[in-house]
Amino acid sequence: MPVRSNLLSLFVLGLLAVTTAPALAEEDAGFASIFNGKDLSGWEGDKGFWSVVDGAITGETTKEHPAKHNTFLIWRDGGSVDDFELQLKYRISTGNSGIQYRSEEFAPFRIKGYQADFESGDTYSGILYEEGGRGILCQRGDKMEIDSDGKKKAAKVSDSKQLQQAIKKNDWNDYTIIAQGPHLIHKINGQVMSETIDKDAGHAKKQGHLALQLHVGPPMKVEVKDVRLKRLKMADAKTKKIVLVAGKPSHGYGAHDFHAGVILLQKRLNAIPGIVATCYFNGWPKDPTAFDNADAVVLFMDGGGGHPINSKLADVQKLMRRGVGLMCMHYAVEVPAGPPGEHFKDWIGGYYETGWSVNPHWTAQAELDAEHPISRGVKPFNVQDEWYFNMRFRDDPSGIKHVLRAKPDDEARSGSSSSPRGPKKHIVDAKGNVETLLWAVERPDGGRGVGFTGGHFHKNWMDGDYRKLVLNAIVWTAGGEVPAAGVDSAPVTEQELAENNDEPPRNQK
């Protein structure tokens, strides 16, 4: 009998596992862990206050070691969050804490922006607070609507004291934050604590840092574990999410300035209504959710045999099948022949092939395809750059639109400024040919692809037409509508050009 009983128990347990597995898989779909449970990899804060103890992020102040001001542990791997669902467990024994999101770092480990509060007391857990800004935006039990002028209209939907009963003292609680467009929901242990619709034109935030708070004041301790994030499709279907990825430093000041370049572009893209642009730096994102709600990915990085995409072909293929756009700039158009090159032919129409393509420095007198949206509002320009040409395009070139073309001079074809030095017979023999410097394709999966061979010299962003061409191309790649006059953008100043560089100017070293 005991043996039969055990067998029956095992059968029932197996049946339960089979019947509940799909539900669990569905529940977990799209979530990724952003804390490894071992150390603070990917997170950064004051090491005097933050550590990992027994698998939990632990923030603690003491009488002997107090905080001088609110201090935060920032999720660095993630760059920023926009539309998302976050799930975590928290435990707090004393004091007040919270989860910052769509927030801004204004000093080292100091954050301002939206905060989902929790505390050891009985009043504030679940509210929406704006750290360093408007203060309490939505009390627990309320649904708050804030209009474009900042006027508030609150409706009481639950009793705060009853909601407090759902929160476990000195024990683990489940916290969920859902942020989709202006709609912000805080839940604790499955109960909606507050709901806010923030349309305040001057203060509402679309994206920003994710962080954990340690509050100034009496000694306190907070613990957080099982931190999981799911990116959500942007609330407004017309909004386009663009992810710009900057490669690791590789050249001296003013060349291959990937970090400064993507920040410069991001600033101008975020000024366009209906665009949300975010950046990742120093190579392929460590954030497992980086591209989950992207409409386009823009790569500005070193390529060739060291191109990060070479080891990510399967992952990128999944994005392409989902219709995500891909734009590669300058060295990022170069990958090895073989599988990477064949994928690039499918994804963006072509690539730089070592031994076939060339990379001289020369001045291109732009010839534009006036019919293509990427050319809208762009006047022909003359810009010196390391313009690559003679790309390895698809065998069937019918779907490739040659948006920017120019005729290299004899010196450019000679290989005197190329790496490796020329000449290459097939390049010299093509003397007088017009070459493609920016091309575009529309893929069968609905996605778009663009290759742009310029981008070597950082100073070229000061040229308004050069910059407009690239901004137009990024918006088009994301499936956005390029304005009739092209993307209007703020001029690039000398001061801005000298900010965020991978290396300082030589006279500043």
C-alpha cells in the first residue's frame, strides 16, 4: 500500500506539473531577471550602504554610519526604462524607502523622479511620489488624473487602511509597477494601491533610471530580491521606440566618437513628437530586455571580426522576424563574409566586405534620391569623412534604394588613405563610377534596414544636412513618418561637440 500510495502521489504531482506549466510559462513570458542574487553586478550605489546579503539587495544605515541625504542604488545595465512592468519582493524593518523609475540622476547616486513608496509604517506604501519634484502625486486608495496643465482630479476607489492590511510587516511583500505611457499603477501583494494618469506637459516623464532608495534620517534597513522586468509595447501605437547602441572606445579624440555621437542623436530624436530614444554604451547591452519593445535598433560601433553582432546573429534574427528596424553606421556596416554577411544582406541589404569594399578619407559631393523619405528636406552637401564604398550588396538589388551617392575622386580610389593601403585593381578600374554611401531596404517581415558609411569624424554632426539625413534615416528605420521638410533639429555647438567624448582633446590630456 505505501508503494502504491507513493506512486499515486507522484502521478498526481506530475499531472499538476503538466497542467500548471503552461500557465506558469504564460505568466513569466517576457520577464527577465535583472538582479543575479549574488552580487551588485549591473547595479551601482554607495558601497558603504549597499550590499547583497542572503540573496537580497540590502541597503542599511546605522547610527554610526548615517546617510547625509537620500541615496540610491541605480540599475546601470538597463540604461533607462520607459513602458514596462516590474516585479520584485521587498522587506523593510524600519524607515521609508521606494523604487525610482523614469528618473534622473542629478548628482552621484542622487535621483529625482517617480517613486513607488514603501515603508515600515502604515501610510505611504504604494503611493506615487515624485522625488525632487512635485511630491505626493497619488495617495494610496486613489485614482489620480493630472492634466496637461498639472491640475489634479482624484477619485477615492479603495480604503487606505484596508489596503494596509494586505501588507505584511517585517516580511516579504510582492511589489508590481506597471508604467505604460502616462498610466502608472502600483500594486502590493496583488492589490492596486494607487493608479495615476500623468499628462502634465511640464513634468511627466517618458523614460529614465530605475533605482532603489535608502532614506536619510534614523537608522533603517531595506531588502529587495527577485527583481524581474518586462518591457511593454509603447502605449501609443504611433510612438516609436529607438535603441541606440554605442560601441567601445577605439580611436582618439574626434573619431569613432560613439558615446558622444549617440547622446547627440538621442537628444534630438527625443525632441521629435512620437519618438522615444534610449542609449546603451560600451558595446552590446548587458540588459536582457534592451530590445524587447524596440521599433528600431541603431548600431554605431566598431565592426569587422570584432563586431559584437557576430555572436548575436540568432538573437538579432528574432528581432528582425518581429519587424524591428536595423540601422548600422560607419564601421558597424562591416562584418565578416559568411553567415554575418549573408544576414546583413537580408537585414539591411548589404555590408562592407574586407578585400572588396574600401574605406578612404575623401570629400563626398552628395547626390540624393529625392524620391525617398530619408532625403526629405536634405540639401546636397560636401562633407569630408571616411566614406566607405563598394559594398557587397544582395544578388538581387531590386529592393535596395541608393539614397546617398557620390563620385570618389582618383585619390580616394588609389587607396592612399585606406586601411590597408591600396591600390585595389577593381576599385581603380571603376574610376568615374558613382558609389552608394547610404542605402535603405524594406524587408518582407515588415522591418526596415539602413546602412550609412559615414560617421568617422565627430565634427560632421555640425553640418545640418548631414545630421538631418541621419536623423531622417533613423526615424524611417523605426517605421516613423519623416516630415515633409525632414527632421528639424537643434544646431550642434562647439561646446556640445566637446561633451561626452570617449577621449578628451589632446591638449586636455
